[in-house]
Amino acid sequence: MDAQDGNQQSQQLILGHNVFLLKHPDVPDIEKVRLKDEVLNSVKSNEMAPYYETLVADKVVELDQNVLDAMRAKNEEEIKKLDEKIADAEENLGESEVREAHLAKSLYYIRIGDKEKALEQLKLTETKTVAVGQKMDLVFYTLQIGFFYVDFDLISKSIDKAKNLFEEGGDWERKNRLKVYEGLYCMATRNFKKATDLFLGSISTFTTYELFPYETFIFYSVLTSIISLDRVSLKQKVVDAPEILTVIRKIPNLSEFLNALYDCQYKSFFLAFAGLTEQIKLDRYLHPHFRFYMREVRTVVYSQFLESYKSVTIEAMAKAFGVTVEFIDLELSRFIAAGKLHCKIDKVAGVLETNRPDANNALYQATIKQGDFLLNRIQKLSRVIDL
């Protein structure tokens, strides 16, 4: 979105995350003072008058009319220069130079945070673009705008557009980048299973540094994998993956979280999980799903523990997890009532009895149900044909 090193995160996505933290109720006030300074410095250095007005309207920052007027003046001056370059290119230069002039204006609108004009200018630039690869780059700019504003409708349409463009051609590098963009979209919209597949399929080819650093990518990959993969797949694709092993220890609590789950060290798992909750809660894309993710992880770990037993005392389970009997009793009763765990609590004896459904019986019942549905449809169809 802005001129930068190819191995660095977009400054505007960093700005978007800082604004998210400024609005977050759990961020300490003293930290918000520092964040507000960072946000204002970024807005001023990039002359982001339109975005500054949005922040003022959202009461994230206070209005300084002199600062706003100065940025507006710079915006008008720069846009005038860009329009002159476009006019000069159209009169004196070739199609390639015209496209580059239009692209420069698009990138300037993106830089100053004028969403509507940026999207309009990108569409205009696309009409001047012939090569599929260059069209794909315009889609990536649009996707970054979508993630900056967390506009899921724009992101979804852009991903579909990118896939259609790939049917016309396209290189592997851009296809792999799109996987990460789509994976982030899936994670941000609670489709963790698809996000896992896309992230794990991109680990060895990751180049999407403009979205987030590689450590953050591994963080997302591990978190989504834990609630999406079975134990065997988790071992093959995550626990033993060399790309993950080289980075995972740089991320606090993540290695303990993953390995304690696989090694059935439940007490260590809960401790590591507690250490990760703050990171998940303060993540811009995971925050809306915080409670859901917490429930899913606990479902996975409780199911794994109970899988080894036909019956087990509540006290033994509480001891394994390093929590009180009352906590486990309350937790399990909620998950059992929600249909997440297949067991029952014998409160008198203080025992948990598992009643895992028989896979063959479940398949038999499903076949009968589908057969009945098919017969009903055939009967309805036969009545229509008879008429």
C-alpha cells in the first residue's frame, strides 16, 4: 500500500492495528497515550487528512483544525501534480506511462486514507491495464484496503475477482500470496478449518510480509490448526513441521501450548493457554471470536482427555488439569449441555462416564434418514408426473 521494503508489514495495516488497540477497553490508559502519539505521527507523516477526519468522528483523537487544514492543503497540491502527470502522459507518452500515472494517483489516495476515491481510481487504473499479473496487483491493493478498514464484503468480492483472474493465467507467487489473504479472511470470519488449510499450504512459500510478519503467520497457523486438525494431522503438519519449529519458540507460550496439548500435559497446557489469551484478545482479527475460540480449545482438550477413559473420577481430571473439582464440574456440565462432549456426570459417585457415539451406528442412522428423504422426494415427483 505504501513504498516500503518488501519484507516489512504495511505501515497502514500497523496503523489500523494501533487504532484498534486505542479503542480496546482492555488496553491500559498509559499504553493508549503512547499509541495515540504513534497514530497521530503516522497520520501526519502520510498527510492522511481524510482518515484523520474519520478518527475525529469516531472520537479516537481530538480535532486540531490547523493540522487538518495543513494536511488538506498538501493533499490538494499533490493531487494537482498527479493530475498534471496523467494529462502529460496521455498527451505525450504511451499507454504504459498513462497506466503508471493513474496507479500513482491510486496509491496516493490509499496512502492518505481516502477509501472511496482510492477504489474509484483503482478501477480506472484497471481499465488501462492489460497484463493479468498487473491486474492481480491491483486486486492485492484492494484487498489491503479491505483489511485496513476490516471491510469483509470488499475482501470477499476481491478474492473472488482474483480467482477469476487466475483462470486467465497468473504466476505461482501471486497465487500463493492470495492463499494467505484468503486464509486471513477465513480466520477473521470464523472459518477456522479453511483458514488452517490455506495457512498450512502457504508455510513454505510465504512472502506476504505486507499483511503481517512471519512470526504472526505461524501464530495464526498454530492457533487455527489446534481446533481444526485431528491428533495425527496435527503431529504431521504442525508439531513436526520444520518451518514452524524454526519460529515457534520466538512467540511467547505458543510452543508450550502446542506441545503440551499433543503430549497430554494438561496442566502445562492450561498455563500456556492462560498466557496466550491476552495475545488473542488484543489481536485485531481474532478479537471478535475470542470467546468462541476459548470454548473450542477447551472442547478439544477435554475431548482428548476423556477419549482415554470409559470412566474417570472428576477429582482425577481436576488434578490432571491443575484446577478445582468445582471448576471442572461447572465446565463439563456446560459443554455436555451444549452437546460438545459425549459423557455424563455421576454427581453422587463423583465419576465421569463417557458415552461416545458409535460411528457405524451414526452412519446407519444417517443413511436411513437420507433414504427416507429420497423416497419422499420420489413420491412428490411421481404425483407431479401423474398429473
